Amino acid sequence: MPLIEPGKKAPAFTLKDQAGRAHSLSDYAGRPVVLYFYPKDDTSGCTREACAFQEHLPTFDRRKAVVLGMSVLDEKSKAKFADKYSLTFPLLADPDHAVIDKYGAWQEKSMYGRKYMGVARITYLIGADGKVVRRWDDVKVAGHADEVLGVVNGL
């Protein structure tokens, strides 16, 4: 499916996190939501990205913003990842990639000449009104959480 353009309504979802708790986008109505898609738990880039968001979590909290990470691995993998790196924000499991696909983050990738489908590193900032404020494609991990926080601070 195509990426969601800024100004468009963010697709609804309900998924479980690393503790088995269900989270729906509607649970956060009236608050900004940082929804970031990442390829795999406990890999170098995904770990750096998650730890950067965790480091800035107090500032996101002060801005009433919620941070949600999402990938295809199951809740057990998410729990192990969260415990290993003391991640306290929800990491949502979408093993059938239904939500990831709705957001256009299930994409063809290529490694060593082999093509396959996987999760693209994409971040959405969803406004308090449920509409996409900003989207970052092909995210580079270094400095990304800082940049997202800067945009949240400007809301």
C-alpha cells in the first residue's frame, strides 16, 4: 500500500506490546503520536534508534507525545528486546504486517542482490487530531530521534 501523506488521516489499529497490552491509535486521541517502523528487534540500527527514543522519552512525555515502535516480530521478541535495553515505551507486534502494510512500510528491499519484502525504516508524526503531520522515509538512525523531537516541540 502507498505511504500516508501529511494531512491525511492515520489508519486506525490495535496491536499488543511487549507486555501483552493492547494499544489502539484511538487511545491517544488528543495527543501527538510518534509511530516508528523498524525492521527487527535487537539489531544494531534498530537498537540505536530505540535507545535514542528512550533517551528522549522524558521530553516527549512533557510534550504529551507518545512514542510507539512497530515491527513484525512477536510480543516475546519485543519483551526480550525491551528488557535487554530498558525500553519503557510500547513496542508493538504486527507479525502478519497488516498495520505495517496500511502505513506503506512493508516494502521490497534488496540485500546482496537478493530481493525480499520487509519493514522499511519509516517514522510518522501523527497530530492530536489523528492526521499525519510529518513522515520521514528511509530514516537514518543517527540524529533521527532528535529531529523528531524538534518537530514535536514545534507543535
